[in-house]
Amino acid sequence: MSTIAERLDHVRATLPEGVTLVAVSKFHPAEAIAEAYAAGQRCFGESRAAELTAKAAALPADICWHFIGHLQTNKVRPVVAVASLIHSIDSERLLRAVDTEARRAGRRADILLQLHVAREETKFGFTPAELTGLVASGILEELTGVRVRGVMGMASNVDDEERIAADFTEIASAFRTLKESYFASDSTFDTISMGMSHDYPLAVSLGATMVRVGSYIFGDRG
Ligand SMILES: *Cc1c(COP(=O)(O)O)cnc(C)c1O
């Protein structure tokens, strides 16, 4: 059996420079994160507010925590307090709630807008057209508590590589459309978060600048 450190090394060795690895530690204990930390990993992804808060309190302060799960508006406060990037802004209501909380806390929250391109019906997020409409509405100019760093998305959960590639292409293309139309002069709009354990190499080849890899590094979540 390989170790967490060995699997981390493998993932890092396959990522081009400039692609950030978020090690998705959700449902794994703090000891597993400490092992990855000892191997040099600093960015970790969590999907539940309570778990994020507990782990952040127990682990070193220089970890950057990424929130990647569906976020309910009543859990915004603890997540804004701890997360360095929230990947999963999937509605205007949540966007406004994060903005309000960040301003209340005297902060600016870095966020990604979540796209829904996969075929599954239960996935959260904006369609590319909804996202363009939202940004075109000018809403971001009012929301001084958030800084939009880019987009996040997931490919369909299928074996068909062409389907997965088409989904990643759609996410990257939505990013480019937004970049050219609304963020051309904003160098902080720079992030395409896509790719998980089974599909991250394909995501990287199609433009991902950030990948979210969990089970490959930490094992099954049981
Ligand atoms: C759990 C999760 C991941 C990691 O998935 P793995 O298949 O374990 O690599 C990535 N992104 C999101 C949004 C997740 O919820």
C-alpha cells in the first residue's frame, strides 16, 4: 500500500506549474490531513461547515482551507470566517449572503461561481447562460464584500471520456467568455477549478488552474 505522502507526490508530479492542488480531506480525520501537511501540502478542501471549523481549529494556522460543498445560507458565517476560497457559490441568494457576511466581518471573501454543466439533474450551480446574465446585470459592482476569482465546475459522473471532455470544455469556455467580457482588466479573475480524482488529468489538459483531488490521495471515504 502506498502512503498519503507518496500519492500526493504522484499527483504533484503530474500537475503542470501554475495548477493548484486542493487536497479534498472531507470525511477524513485530522490525522490524515496532518500527514499530508507534513508532506508539504497546504491547501485542503472541505464540504461541511462544522467539519471545516473543527479541523481548522485543530490544525496548523498556515493551512488554506477551501470550501467546496453546497453551502446553506445559515452556515455562511463560519465558512466566511475560515475559508480562503469558497468554490461553491451556486445561487444569487448565496452570493448576496456571503457578501453581507464578509462586509459584516470587515473582510472580502474570495469566491468562485459554480457552473452546472453535468447531465445530472441534482447538481447545483448556474448554467453558463445564467452566469453571464448574472454578471451582466451589474450585481458584482454592488457586492463589495466578495471578490470573484473565477469558476468551478464538475463533469458528468460517467465513464464516457468524450462526455467528460465536453463538460470541461464548456466550463473553460464559460470562464473565457466572462473573462473577455467583464474581467479583462482584472488579473485576480484567474481560476478554473475543475477535475477530481478520476478525471483531473483531462481537466488540466482542458484548462483547469485548480484541481480538487480527494479519494486518490486519502483513500475511500467509506
Ligand atoms: C468530494 C469532492 C471532490 C473530490 O472528489 P474525489 O473523487 O474524492 O477526488 C471534488 N470536488 C467536489 C465538489 C467534491 O464534493
